[in-house]
Amino acid sequence: MTTTIGSLTVGPRCLGTNVFGRSVDAAGAARILDAFVDGGGDHVDTAALYGGTLSESYIGQWGKRDGVVIATKIGWPDDANHPGLQPATMRAAVDGCLQRLGTDRIDLLYTHHDDETVTVPEIIDTLDELVRAGKVREIAASNLSPERLTESLEYSASNGKAAYVALQPHYSLMSRDTYEGPLAAVAEKFDLAVFPYFSLAMGFLTGKHRPGVTADSVRAGGVAQYVDSDRGRKVLAALDAIAAATGAELATIALAWLGSRKQVAAPIASARKLDQLPALLAAPSLHLTQPHLDALTAASA
């Protein structure tokens, strides 16, 4: 069960590493990466921004990049080193990523956030230059409007430039309108592979955050918006019922639902501890019946 995106082939498991350098140190990151690969994972997602650049550095120190597809992101507006997508900034940002990752090429490079002060041709031309230089294999987009995404893809097609092959949107059972609708229509029209972030709603969909329960999590504050919401209660009830019927963990079920959605190649999920990995790795193997999928879709509407 693999997806071909341009010159790359990836499996249905993608490890998010936004916790590296924040709540996971270098040794812990290496253990998690080893366990992820041993469990069948082959796609690691990071960003220049994560952990104040430490996430990329930890992956570079791990040193086993040839066994995985490495995706990273540049251009976050608040990046202390290389904010935005001005051409010179993008070039410098990519060189920094390569150095930290300890590699000569980035498999999949995302623009982390749009920069509307820069024209689409300037952005795509610079990305194309990086691909032609061999520093980047494929390009992708995150946090981009349907309009700018369409303009970018059409510009690439009309001018023979490198084109976005993947999209990384905010998408989960708790956040469907951030992807479904116009953005999903563009992804389908141009056959983009979709890799959702916040796929477990900052940990809420693991079931450890419930009314009256205080969970140990660096994102506990962000999860509060879901805990007492009507959608949150309905989604947890549906997940609990399916867990009782299948024996699967809630996180596994939530990721399996997301993996069943059109264009989704792999949900991105992170782990701070080794014992969190099995639930993430198991998702592609979990068969949810159509009634299970329908129940989750209805609960999250």
C-alpha cells in the first residue's frame, strides 16, 4: 500500500517530528526514529521551524536518511532565521536544512506557509531552480489557499516548471472544514497526495483528554477547545464504540478514518514516547467497516 508522488514512493505511515527538540531530546529522537522504521515506517516529516531547528538536526544526527523519505518545510512567517518566501531567503533556508539534515538532497520540500508579498512565479521559479540544482527532489505546499494553489499548479504546467505533488493541510475528525471543500477539490483535480497535520487533533483523538481528566501533554492547552465541545463528545463516543468492537486504540481508529479519505496518502502523527508508536503504526492495517466509517463521519460533521 504505497503512493507515488512524482519520483518518490511512500508508504501509509508518516512520522511527525515537531516534538523533537521540544519534548524529545536527541537520544529519544533516535530511538523513536529507529522504532518507526522497524515498524514499517518510511516517511519522516520535519521543518526548519521545529524545535528551533533541532528537529532537523536530530534527524541528521540519527544518520539513516537513505532508509526514509525526508520531508521538510521552509518559509514560516515567524521563522527566526529565514522567514517568508523571498527567493534569496528560500535558497538560504534550503541550504540550512541540508546542512542540519546531513544530506545532499531534500526528498520533499514544502513551502510551510504562503507569503503573498511574493508572486507565484517567483516562488515556483525558485523551487524549480532548487530542483534543477539537485538540492530538492519534489515540491509541495502547506497552508496555501485554494486560489494560490491553483495558480501555482497552472503556472508550473504552463511554463514547464517543477510542480507541487503534495499538500499538507490541517485535517482531522475535529477539523474537517480546514481541508474539505475548495482545497480538497483542488487536491482532487490535480491529483495531489495529501498528508494531514494535526491528524490526532493535538492528542485529543487518543482519548486521553476528556472532561475532568488532566493529561500529560505539551499541547494540553490547545486541546481544551475540543474537550467540552459537542463535536468532541460525539467523536469520542463514536471512537469508544468502535474501539470496543475492534479492540483497536482510539488513535489507530482516528488515523484509519483519515487514511480512508480521498487523496490522503498518510496522516502525519508524532510520538513523544516509544509506547505511543504502536497505535500510530497500526492504523494502515486496521480495517474499518463502512458502518464504522459512516459513524465517524457523522459524529464529526
